[in-house]
Amino acid sequence: MKEWVDGLVEGSSLLQSLPIEVSYFLAMVFFSLVAVGWMAICALFFVWLERKVSARIQSRLGPVYVGGRFGWAQTPADALKLLMKEDLVPESADRLLFNIAPAIAFMATLLTFVAIPIGNGLVIADLDIGIFFILAVSSLGVIGIIMGGWASNSKWSLYGGMRAASQIVSYEIPVALSLIGVVMIAGTLNLVEIGRGQAGGIWNWYLFKSPFLFAAGIVYFIAALAEVNRTPFDLPEAESELVSGYNTEYSGMKFAFFFLAEFANLFVISAVAVVMFLGAWNSFLPWQILPGPIWFLGKVFFLVLVIMWLRWTLPRLRVDQLMHTCWKVLIPISMVLLIGVGVQMWLFPGN
Amino acid sequence: MKVPSPRLRWYERIYLWEIARGMVVTMRHMIRNLFRQREMPTVQWPEEPKHLPVRIKGRHRLTVREDGSPKCVACYMCATACPARCIHIEAEESPEPTIEKVPKAFDIDMLRCVFCGYCVEACPEDAIRMDTGEVSIVSDNRDDFIFHMDFLLRGSGEEWKKKRGRPEPVEEDEDLSSPPDTPEETRDGYRRRERPPVPSSW
């Protein structure tokens, strides 16, 4: 991004007359708006897609009216409705925490969008610690969730928030452990470099580089589902038990922020899986037939579809089963896989 | 009762294979519904008419004699049988010498009615029936749900014949088990009508 701004300043006499900090500031504002817009588009599209997919799986039609065909304008209309709704705060709620909780949940997701490369070098912030940054900021979201649960002063919300906290903190571990294997083989945390390392055909994708990484990919996918509270791990907002979990007391704009963050997280975990395991923007052939972003978005949308497909297939786990899956199954497996990757690198150096 | 849970085999305890099998089932449904969506059992009500059984208990109507006067003799049998107490009758003297009473008012509070059909069973004169086939009674005003006698009498006869697609049974000894000239009767007793075309955009 810095190079792009520098190049722009070089070519424009108007920008050269301004101090360089102003140009940088304008670029920051511009790119943050790009990230917000991209996130909103993703979330609106995914909500619509989820409704359509679930409808078809359950032999329904889903939204059909708004927008004329396929109900495509249903989610923008819903968003508009949420924006115009009255902003209610419960009388006994902690007003300050109640108000900033959705902003924190939203920000945690938004920050990850900054570091995800859409194509070769097409990234807002080309961070050297890319994957580490994404893991770090995405786990900030749980603060917003537990804050919302606590500040609502409602038992449903509090239960949802507590469940979210235990679940997300637990599943951070297998997520990180399964991604470390890829980082070891790639030798870098930089997401663009990791993507470049998978060029040249499907056999160069890290998922197929080693049997340990294949298993790590599956572990990542399962644990990431739990980290963003998707079915079968959607205990924090289990409708049948907790009304709506941590966002029970939220309405209007603030609820929209939680909702937006939740569906944008779908994009984030799929994008991380694609960059780390499924060859990022590279095609599965040795030649790049279509532009990189098309490959990237195609793979991400496929994974999002798989997540939705899973949601409408599996029932919800119990809380003890959830913890069992994490601590007794996924964490030992990901540890063994990590050692396996190390042994493989030691036995076959340079492969 | 204790239901023993089945012992899982080792490959079932890994769950991944079983999850994949479950996903195949849902994907089969999804693909079938995407490409053959006319066969989906979902009815887009109220745009598409719902296919109700011919003999469903709909809202009430009051039948009439051949001269157009109500058959009801204000005997209060229906009001007595009604478990929801939704029938309100006021009687007056009949002008006909052979009939003792006629209703001055006959109101049914549809908000209280439970569609049990006891009133129909109780009526000795076949004056009240629930064969209109109307089950969606909609209004935004409570007063509209109190159906008065003139409304309940309206349309007795010709209008229902057209609406129900079969001649109105007026004879007392009518054989209800086999409704005459029913176009397409299937073996489950439900009449299947031609579904209106679903717009392709669905």
C-alpha cells in the first residue's frame, strides 16, 4: 500500500504540494472504507446465500420477492430496516459497555480484512506477520461478545457470552497449532509469501504437500468453525436454549454490527484456509488461466458454501461434547501433526 | 423406557465419514430442489391456493329453503353443543304457520370458534354447515370476526356450487362418502388441482 501511495504522489503535482502525511492519511481513510465496503458486501451476500441454500436444502424457496428475481435485494432491505430501527438499551444495562461491545466485535473482524491478500500482492497491508496478525485480532472479537453478554444484564446474554468465551479461547489453540505446520513449511508468516509458495499446480498447495498438513487442514476447518460460532458449534447463540445468546438484548444498528461481524467472519476463516492450505490465488494447473482474485474468491465462496452446507446438515453439540472435541481430540491431534511436519522436514529437507 | 444407544464402530467414532454421508443426503435434497423446483412440496401461500381436502371443515354457512328463507328454526341446539360458546342466537316468531321460530339474529364469533363441527352435528334441520372450504379468515378488526346472519346466509347455493366445483348437496339423504363428479380424486382422498405455473424467478 505504501508503494502504491508513493507512486501516486510521484505522478501527481497536486499531491506533491501536500505534506506526505496527508497523502498517507487520505490513503488510510480510503482503504479502510474499501475494507468496510468489502466486508459489508460479503456479509450481505452471504446472508442471502445462506437463506437460499438453507431453503433449498429444506425444500423451501427462501426470499423470492424483494428485488424482483431470487429475492436478491432481501438483505440490503433488511440492513436498511435495521439501520432505521429504534436503538434500544435495556434499563439495567451497563450503557458504556453495551454500546462499545458491537464496535469491538466489528473491529476485530474488520482488522483481519486488512491483511488478507485477494491476489498476488493485492493486499491492503502487506504484513510480515500476516497470519499471526489475523489470529491475534480475530480473537479480540470474543471480548466484544463477552462484553455484550455481560453488559446486557440478561441471563440469556450472559450464558451466551460465557459460552462464547470458553469456546473461542479453547479453539484458538487447535487453530493456531494447525496453522503453524504451514508456517514451518513455508518458512514465513507473510500471507503473500505463503501464497506465492504454492504456485505451480495443485500438488504445490500446502494441503497436498504432506499427509500431516492434509490432516491439519481438516483440523483447522473444524476448529475455525467453532471459533466463529458456526453450527455445529453455535452454542453461544443456541436459539433453542438461549433465545439468541449474547445479542439477545441488542436491536437495530448494534445488532446489525454483531450480525455483520459474524457473517464477515465466514469470509475470514475461509480466506485463511484458502491462503494457508488451498493455494491462495493460484489455479490448480501449473498455468494461471484466470486472474488471481477470481481463483481466490471462487475457492473462498466454495468453502463458505461448504460451511453453510454443514450448518444445515449437522445438529448442535452439547457443551461437554464441545469441550471434549477441543481438548481431548483436536489439540492432541494437532500437536502430533505439528511434530509430524517437523519430522518430515527433518527427513526430507528442501522438499 | 431405556433406549440403548448403538455401539459405534471405529470408523463411525471418527465421525468424519458419517458427516460426509449426512452431507451427501442434504446435497441430494438441494440439487433436486434446485433443478426440479416445481416438485417441491412447499406451497407459496397465499399466491398459490392450498389444496384442501374436499370435506374440510371451513367456516360456517346457514342453508336456506327453496324460497330463500333460512332453514334454521332457532332451536339453540348448536349454541348448546358449542364448546367455545361462540354462537349467539335470538329467536322470533315465524310468519309461517308450520314453523315455530326463526332466528332474528344468528351471530358466530369466529375468534372463539374452534372449528370442532359440533354445531353441524347437533343441528336437526341441516341448517348450519361448515362446507365452505374457507379456513383463512383474516381481518385487522375484531368486529369483522363476528359473522352475522346475513353474511352466513349469503351465497348459500349457487355460489358455493361454483366455488367447490361440485353440485351443492341439498338432498337430505345425500351420500357424502362419494361426492359426485369429483374431477381427480386420488386414493388418499385429496383432490389435486392443476397447480398454477410458478414464476421461473423462484
